[in-house]
Amino acid sequence: MRALCASFLFFVLLAAASAADLKVKVVDPQSAAVPGAQVSLFTKGTATLLKIVTSSAEGIATFNELSSGSYQIQVLAPGFAAQTEDVAAHSDAITIQLHLATASETVVVTATRTPVQAGETGADVATLEDGQLEAMHPVASDDALRFLPGAVVNTQGQRGGLSSLFVRGGNSNYNKVIVDGVSVTEAGGTIDLGTLSLAEAGRLEFLRGAQSTLYGSDAMSSVIQIWTRTGTTPVPELRFGADAGNYGTENGYASLAGSRGRFDYNVFGNQFNTSGSGPNDDYSNSLEGANLGFSVSDQLSLRLRVRHDNSATGVPGAWNFNGNNVFDIDGVTYVLSPDLGARARQNNFLASLDVAVKTGPNWTHNFTGFEYNLKTTNQDSGISVESSPFGPDTLNTPFEALVNINRAGFDYQGNYVERAWAETTIGYEFEDENGSVTDPIPEMTPPTGGHGLRLNEAAYAQQAIKLGRLSVIAGGRFVHNTTFGNIGVPRVALGFQALRGGRIFSGTRLNFSYATGIKEPRFEETFVSSAFQLPNLNLKAERNRALEAGFQQNLLSRFVFVANYFNNLFHDQIEFVTVNPTTFVGEYINLEKSLAHGAEVELQSRLTQRLSWNTSYTYTSTQILQAPVGSFAPDAQGDPLLRRPRHSATTLLTYLGRRWGGTLGGSFVGPRPDSDFDGFNINHTPGYFLLDMGGWYKVNSRVTLYANGENVLNRFYEEVTGYPALRANFRAGVRFRIGGE
């Protein structure tokens, strides 16, 4: 008996001695910690997954009590190339240094809601990483997006002007914008990108194409995701700085970030002010926020994100059309001038709490509660004169339009990795949309207003499989919306590695996808009632049938050539129609139908680890297939869609070194149909070329100098007819860093 017990104890001690912890530290090319990387452990030579661990704020991923043997580690970190290394289990930490890659080889999240190389997603995704955003130093998201493939930005005038995005011929409210996991679009997709600050943004992903299967309403033609930086340094890092430029521009900011044990934090604030170049062109924006994380255990972690912004913008209106503000119509001269009494204000609050739970080696669950409150005020004091061929010169009618919409809800996402070649994603979403659209000056204008409530639910599932050279991603979503009822949203994407290639032609990949997109009606389309508008509680969702086919060709292991054809058929588009020609009372109905198709060509290059260059060209053809009876140009049947250019192109050159870095961005937008809507017979906006540059120089580890120039060629141009854009403008500043080791 004693001999048996001794033998048992010997084998227990032997097993304990042979088991060890495998610690992996994930770092970027500058040796800084990379948090949030998906680190997967496989038995060497097999596709069997042993465990998945997410790297901590300090970049550490630990695999406990591994028996001796050989293993394979795969690291998928958004913004970097996928990395695979063979390792042996031991107690000492090993370091895996990630590398930068071309856009198609970069790991992204938006396409599948899980980390995967962009070229394997069956979708087109462009990214802006932390270093690029720091060099570009954009005031708002529209300043950065305009240099990404397929993005056409239309800003009404200067800083803070209403800024819209058109992608693949879709409307400006066909884009889902997500900040720290929370949608920041109004119910129905409307968003002003000109006031969405990118201060303290660590990454941005821009997906082109319909993706309502994973993201629901509004993801009709694109999805944009923005993530706030995470604190990573054991010693607290205080960063603060300021810059100034022409047109009375001033900007100041500060952040305190770090990581201590299981806790990481980033608390930040930013203030931007500018006078603009003309009357009532001023803009100011203040932003405060926090990103706090706590790892309760290896299986449970919490993350709280809070963000508040408050902006005020002068709105001079449309007054200078293609450089001209004097018009002779039927022998009458009209002289237009800026509106001096119009203002636009926003006050927005975002909060989310994410709980990540790991159950077993293959399952990851994310539970998220969120709230987003949007308050906008558009008002005009009526102190300016309005000229139009439609009537005599009059003072602008005073008005004050208020929008107050609150979105709160709960999301669940579960990921199950069966093998190295198969992954399942499931999810459930509940959202309470509650808001009002009002005009509180009934004595000056007909009373207008409406309050609405929607309780929406959705469930989705997606399966990703890689079988040799073939990859398949298939999914579907079931949506129940208070306004339009029930609807199904499928998507299928196929990829095939036609040629593995050699040194010169290093891989050829074919892609095809079929998807559907949906967009719920806006509150003002559904619930608003006035002397001239009837509410319509029976509006259906706008829909998109999206087809895409193309190929990807790798060259010399440094270049990737991508070409895609897209075809979008938009159904049930909502338009306002007059139902009583005597009283001019009307309502919004599902009536319009339109087509947008074209091609995108992109050349991606990673010339060195520090130097990248991406350039693209997009051709887009659009046509209104069905319009309300009595419609006339520019909204009649057969007309092209407004503000969509046939030809557009972008280029972005980036260098990120240890002592200095910079970006050079170019955006070409061709002539496009537009309208003054005031009877001056303007039906287009001329094309333009915009050149921006920015850079920084590190004096030492504590002090960095930087400068940025926009429209450096000093061109006169308009993105929206009647709204002159800012001429050449420059900013320069200094940034300080204390701590952060």
C-alpha cells in the first residue's frame, strides 16, 4: 500500500513538474505593448485549438499549466499583420513582435466582428492606425475619411459644417458609424461627420458595402468603426499639448493613461476653436472621455467607455456658387450674402459597459449595455436677407429646430472557434429608440413636432469556414422593428485562392459577395406632424440588394492590386409626396428606387516597415429608376443621384519612423450633379483636387513638434454647391509627455 501511494505521489509530482506556464508578450514594431490581441494556441502541426487568450493592457497573454511539447502561437491584432510562431512551453515570457502589412494583409474586426485578415473577409476594408492618425492630426472624422478608397465626403462649407459621406452611390444616411462599440447615428442613419472628433482615437476602420447582417439598420453602403486608445504603460503617462494656425485656429488637449496590474485607464479632454475665413464661419468643439478596463480574472474582464462632446457652428448657408454670388435672372439682379443669424449646436453623450466572459477554450462571450443621447439645435434669428427668383427679398424666417434622440440597449455576441479553419458568431440585440423632433416657436412658424418610440430586437448568426483554397462566410439576421415589422437580412461571401504564386505574382484571390442592407425610417419621416406634414407610422425599411465581384493580386510581396465591381439596387427609398394639392399637405412614403454600380481599383503597398502608400480610383454610375409622379430635375426618373461623382480618386503616403513621421494625402473628386434649390439654375458642382500634409518630429522622448497643412495648394473648391470650402490652412504645435515608461 505504501509503495502504491509513493508511486502515485511520484507521478503527480512528475506531471506538475512537466507542466508550465507559457507567457507571451505582444509588442508593436516600436516595442510598445499591444493590448486586445487575440492569441491562439494550437498543437504544432494540427488545426486543433487548445485555447484563446486576449492580451492584457500590458500586452501579456498567459497559457497556464501546459505540458511539455511543441506548440504553435497565432496572434491576430487589429492593425497589424497576422503572426504565427512555433514555441515550446516554458515559464519564461517570450516576445512576439508584430509587423505592419498591406491593407489586405492587415487584421481587421469590422468585416466579421472578429479579428481576421482583411483579404480573407470577402469585404473591402481600409484602416487608419494610431501612427497615421497622429501624423494627420485631423480635426474631425471627415478630414481623415476623405483619403480612404471609395469615400466621397461632402461638407457644407468650412469647419463644423454639416458633413456627409457617400459610398458606392448610396445616400448619406446609408452609413453606420460606431464609436467604442456604440452606434452614433441618429435613428435612420443621419450623422454629421464634421463634428465627430477623432481626438484620442487609436484606430479607424472603414468597410465598403452592405453589412446589415452583422450591424443592422443603416449599414446599407458602409460601416465606420472608431476605437479610443487604451492605456498600456505601467508608469502613468501624461500627454498634453497645443497648436494654433491661421483663421484664428486654436487647439488644446490632455490625456492621462496607463496600466496597473489588472486595471488600465485613459482619461482625456480636447478643445478646438476656429474663427473661419468669413462671416459666421466660426466653430468650436469640446470633448471629454474615458476608457477604463479591469480584468477580474483570466476568464472575466470589464470595460467602461464614456464620451461627451459639445459643439457650436456658424451656418452662413449657400451664398457663393462656384465663386459667384451675383445672378441675373429675367432682368433682375440678385446679390447673395452669408446668413449671419444661423447657428447649429450639438450636445452628445455616449456610455457603454462591456463584459467579456470566456467559457472553455473555444467560447468567448461579450455582453454590452449602452446609451447614446443626441441633442441638436438649428436656429436662425432672422437677421439676414434671403434672395431668390421664387419671390421678393425677405428676411430669413426665424426658426429653432430641436432634435433629441436617445438610444439605449443591450448587445450580446458569442464567438465559438471550432478549428483553425472554422468560426461561428452569434448575437442578439435589443434597442430602445426614444426621441422627439420639434419646432418650439409656433407663433413664428406652423407648429411642427413629434415624439416617437421604437423597441427593436434582432438576432444574427454567421459561419466562417476555410477549406483549402476556398473560404466561405455566410450569415443572416432576423430583425423586428416597431415601425416596419419583421425582415430577414442574409449575406454570403466567397473567396478562392486561384494561384498561390511565386516571387513576382505572389498570390491571386477571387472574391464574390451577395448581401442585403436595411435602413429604418428617420423619426421626422415617421412621427412628425405639422400644418403641411402627416405622420406615417407604416413606413417600410429602405433596402439594398448589393452584389460585388473582384480579384486581389499580390506582387513582389510588397504590393497588392485590388479590383472590384459593385452593383447596388436600392428599394423602398423614402420620399416626401404631396397628398393634397390644395393645402399642400404631404407625407413621407416608400416610393423611390435607384441603381448605383461601378468599379473600384486600388494599389496597396508596404514599401518598408516604415513606409506605406495606398492609392485608389472609383467609377460610379447612378440613376433614379422610380420617382414620385410630377418629380422634376434633379430628382426625376432617369436623373443621376445628387452629389455622387462618376470619377474619384485618393492617395495616402505614410512614413512612420522613430524620430519623425508624416503623411501626404490627396483627394480628387470629379464634377457631380447638384442643385442650388433656389432657382438660380445651378445643376452641378465642379471637380477639385485637395492636397493635405502633416508630420511630427521627436525632439526627445518627452517633446514632439508637429505641423499640419490642409488644402496646401490653396485651391478654391466646393464640396456642396454654394458652400465654399476653407482655403489653405496650417497648424503647428508642440506635444509633451511625462511618465509612460
